[in-house]
Amino acid sequence: MIPFERSLPYDLVMGDVYVPECPFCKKDQVLLLIKPEDVLLAREGKKKLLVFPCCGNKVVVLDSDNDYLLTDTIVRR
């Protein structure tokens, strides 16, 4: 089970990965600079650096499931 405070919800839309809101600058519907294949690789244990294009903040994706990305940083409270 993914810890809630380190989980980041995401959506796959036509081959792109979006988050509903940036956890840092609060911008809506942020297109992430990762591919759906990167999400699958994270599920298999490969870490991926994720840079938010809206504000430049960085987190490392450690794991994923069908709805959430597990990060190394607390992104929600």
C-alpha cells in the first residue's frame, strides 16, 4: 500500500501523463515530462526523476500503481 502523504494521483490521457494539481505551485492539470512506459517501469522498481514543468521542483518516483505515483518526498498532507 502506498503511503498517502507521498502519493501523487495521476491520469493517463491519450498517451500523456497528467497530475490534477502540482503539489508545489498548485497549478491545475500539469502535463508531466514522463511517458506511460516510465510509470510501468516504476511499478517494476526502476526509479525515475520527475521535474514539474510548471515550477521546476523535483521528486523521484519510486513506485506506482494504476492511480498513484509513490515519491520520495511528502507531497500531500
